[in-house]
Amino acid sequence: MKNKVQVYIGTTKGGFIFESNAAREKWKVSDIQFKSWNVMHMRMDDRDQRLHTATDHFVYGPTTHYSDDFGKTWKQAKQVPTLTRPSASGRPASTVDEMFRSESGENIKDKPEKMIKVWNITPGRADEPNVLYAGAQPASLFISKDRGETWTLNENLFDHPHRGKWNPGAGGLALHTILLDPKNPKRMYIAVSAAGCYRTDDGGLTWSPHNKHVHACFQPDQFPEYGQCVHKMAMHPSNPNVLFQQNHCGVYRSDDAGEDWIDIGEGKLPARFGFPIAVHPTDPKTIYIALEESDEYRMSVDGKFSVWRSKDAGESWKRISKGLPNKAHLVVLREAMATDNFEDAGIYVGTNTGQLFYSRDSGDSWELMADYLPPINSVEAAVS
């Protein structure tokens, strides 16, 4: 019987773990984790109950850590995600920059890249024991085959011929979304801001863009092959060919594994801009977004903080705000919306001004779980 719910909050000044029973009425909170560090993401691996974090610090740089006692103690990975790899000649190379030098020694990369931060840690499939994936900035994908002890760069994506034309969004050139097809072990999706959605069908050996009919409203060519600014993508494991995305320029659904995308917001929603998107844990047609007025005015639509919910995969939408502040100018970042896995789902939303809201009834009504936190980067939930 499921009797413990934990919600993991990553903020710009540390992490917090909230815990409750299945009723989710009263919560206790841990001491701050990684005090003064930027915690981009905290994620429980349900397969082995190991908790993972992606952190960075202005002095110590980007790291990943893990805990086997629900955050009481932490260990840093033996080998954190890094862009260091052997040079093509077999000589040691201090960074990936060495890979882009001509025989004369001239650096042929316009902008040498260095590791900035890890955005997301995603546990592997049920039949991939010990495997985790991580997305980082500058846009790069890593895999760990030893439960987060060490990480290896996916060089095929990093060396993709499109890469030189990818442009960073306002948050940097970030690989922030990793979606694993649970029915096809060779298929995976990643999303990069601003490059769009890419898919592999051979376990990461090759990657192809999948952005057909996704608007790039900020480019001269507004429907390019790649270069879209996808903010977040989601899928339900029971129906992995159906994908949802909140984009810089709208909300979209794909019914064919990303081959084509349908605009599910035009004429139905009061704005096109937002960051997070989440799928209900037991109903693959119910999705949630938190909109902002526009890319210029990044604050709540009409000055009223709300969540929008669709129960028919985006064919129609309802603005839900019961219990949310009527007058508020808030922002919810791309990782700051999550669900637990109860049928009457808990939905959790964190703001960049430190409020954490949650619903115990799949979004019908909302409560304030915490206030006065540092700006919230990410929210995740786990039930055990």
C-alpha cells in the first residue's frame, strides 16, 4: 500500500524535501539540502530508491550527487558529467574544444564550449538496471550505467551536424527534456532550447529532428526543420507515441511519435507562451500547463495565477484557479510542475518567487504548501 509521498524541490539556493502520507494534508519539510548551491533538479529513481541531484556552484562548478537514505547524506559522483573526452588522435584532451582543432592546431569552433550545468536527471527504463540519463548545458546528453557513479557523453548527439546552428534560448543552450519510449528500448526523445525535438531510433547512434509544423515565431523561416524553442515535453508511458510540448510559440501534440505536430492551443488558450507541461499519471489524455502572458511579458495571464487543464488531449481547455491567488504576477519554470501517481492525482507547481502550490484532486482545487522559498527551479514527486 502506498503510504508516503515525497516532493523534491530544487531552488537557486538549495533543495528541500517535503513528505506526507497518502492523504497529503499535512507536510513536513527537511533541512535545506546543498545550502547556497543552485539545485537544478532532484529526482528519485523508483527502481532502487536512490535520490539524485543536479547541482552547480559559482566556485565549485556543476556536479551530480546521490543519496541512498532519502537525503540524509549525499555522495558526489566519482565522475560528474563533463565535456572532457579523448582527442581524435588518441592524445589526452582537456576539453571537447580539443576535438575541433585542425591539423595546424587552429581552433575551428566559433565558440569553444565548456560544461555549465546539468538540467535534468532521468532514470532509465525498468529493463535498464543501473542506467540513468542526464541533459546538460551546453546541449549535451550523458548516460550512467552504474547508478550515477560515473557519466559518459553521447558523442553522436554532441557532434551532430546541426549543432553549429543551434542557438541558445534565454536560459542558455540547454538539453532539458529526456523522454524514453518504454515499449521501444532503442527510441528516445530529447528537447533543446533552442533547437527543438530530436529522436533516436537506434539507441543514441543517430539523431533526427522531429519538428514538423512547430512554429518558430522568432525566426524568418517560421517552420524550419530545426531551431524551434521547445520549453518542455511530456508523454504518458501507456501511450508513448503521443507527445505533448509547451513551446515558446504554442502548445502542441504529436500522435505519431513526433513525425508531425498539431497546434492544440491556437484559438483555445489566451496565450501561447509558457514553460512547463505535465500529464496526469493515470489518464494519458489529461494534461496541465501554466501559461504566461507572452514572451515579452513573462507573468501570469491577466495578473491571475492559474493552471490550465485539458481532459481531451488538448482539444479543449479549462482555466483552473480555485485556491490560487487572484492577483499575482508569477512565473513557473520548465521543470517546476510535477504529478504524483495517485489516481486522484497530486499536482505540484513551484514559482520563481518561492511559492509551492499543490492540488490533491487532479487540479480541481489548490492549496499553498510552502512560501518564502528561494526561486524554484524544479519540482518532482515520488510515492512509496
